[in-house]
Amino acid sequence: MPASEGSPDSSSSSRKSSKKPKYSRFSQQELPAYKPILTPQWVITVFVFIGIVFIPVGLASLSAANQVEEISERYDDKCGPQTNNTCERKITVKKKMKNPIYVYYQLDKFYQNHRRYVKSRNDLQLRQTSRGREQAGCDPISNTANPIVPCGLIAWSLFNDTYKFSVKDKDINVDKKDIAWKSDKDYKFGSQVYPKNFQKGEGGIGGGKLNESLPLSEQEDLIVWMRTAALPTFRKLYGKITVDLEVNDVVTVKIQNNYNTYKYGGQKLLVLSTTSWMGGKNHFLGRAYLTLGAISLFIAGCFIVLYIIKPRPLGDPAYLSWNRYPGGGI
């Protein structure tokens, strides 16, 4: 007599059937797959293609980098081994520099990527007015009783050297607008958040000061500085010169030497640079493309020589070990 639906036999059989895995082409590895056979012709073609593509790209990158004119001047050793003093440097332009000319400051041996330094900030406080009292993560530059905005070591150590340029006794204006990333201004720094008690703490003044009448989204020097660098030697944008500099022009730079790099043996440089379609002066990318392209062509050449000198039919069973060594040796 067959078991009814509610009988113990039917429930046990259903439990047994439920343990069976559900059929799937994926779990059974029955999905279609592309399995290329790397014949010598295909391998040689791939390496030749990489070489043909990479070498022209590398030459174009090097050509673009060579079109960039750059002047770099170290001044911390010439302005004297103390801070808060003014010095004057003269820079001679050797090749014409078309505007816009970007003004950078460069610091050496400054580890902005240090873990405690990078974490010493409060991003919510930078974006929202209501978060002004939040000082979490800002130690040792924080004060919950009298909140500091912006708090943290990164903001506290803001770079504060200044530069004034002139050519033939005519002042050159440095445009400091739009030197920060638009995404940082729009989303990371609030348009209603204003500096408060900044550089007024008991721990002393670390670096530059901020205009208390401007919101953080308009304090672009701060925004540029707060985007921390990954390496101990880095450049940050100070501003843009919007006039051309001709050959043999002597640029007089009046430097207010405020930032203290002498305590840790760092260096400060002033950099004037033009740009190309590839950006600033950087030969690494072009050299990397040229190197990879040359290596690919060299490997392709070696494969061609081996294929010509000692060709081997694809899938020849004579090369199997049991056919090469009938006696059982391997």
C-alpha cells in the first residue's frame, strides 16, 4: 500500500531528496569558456604588437615632458637658518615660459603619510557646521571645551611661506583661485563652515593662519595642504602666474621664510613650471613605455630565432616522456 503524503516514509524521502544539490551549469563547470591555444605565432604576434604600441607612446610622452620648462630653486639654505625672516632670490629664465606658469613649493623629508599624522583630522567637522564641536581623531590638536575648527595636526601644520614675484621692477600677480580640486571644495569642505580658534591653542602656532571671514571651501591653500602626499618629497600648488616669461628675464622673488624645516633637517624649494598635454615634467612614464616596448620586441625576436632554428610541431606525441624514454626513464 503506498504511503500517504503525511506518513513518516514520505517525509524522510523528501528530506533525502532535499540534500541533493541543485543542478547548475556553473557548479558543474559546463559553462562555455574561451581556451586559447598559445601557439608560437600567437605569442610572437602579441609581443610584437605590445612593442609597436608602447614605443610610440613612450616617445610621445618623452617629447611632451621635454616641452615642459621648469625652474627649481632651493631657498631654505640661502634665507638663513631661522624662520620669520624675509630674503630675496633672483631667478633667470633660460627658455620662454608661456602662461599659465604654475608655482609650487616643494618639501623634502616631510612625512605626510605618517599614520598618526594622516589620521589627525575630522572630516565630518570640515563638511558640516553642526559638527564643529566634534574633535574625535584630532589629537593632539583638539579642544572639546573650546572647539578648534579645523582641528588636527594636518591643518595645524599648514604651510605658510609666501612668495612675491617681480620682473624689471614690475610686480607679477599670483592667481590663487582654483588651485584645489573642485571635488574637494564641493564635497569635503563646507561652504558654511568657518575657522574658529585656529592657531590659538595652548600648543603654540604650527603653521599658517586662516581668514576667519571665509568658509573652509574658499580657503584653497588649506584644501591643497589637507590632501596629504604619499611620499616624503612632494610638491603642492601655490598659485599660477598668468603672464609669459621671456628668455633672460630675471625674476625677483621676495620670500617670507616662515615654515620651520630646520628642526628636522628638511629642505624647501620654489618651483616654476609650465605644462603640456601630459601634465608636468615627468620622464618616468615615457621611459617605462619605451623599456616595456623594447623588452617585448626583444622577447619576440628571441622566439622567432628559436622557432626558426629549432621548430617543434604543436602537440607532437614524440615529445611525451613515455615516448622519449621507452625504458621508463624520466
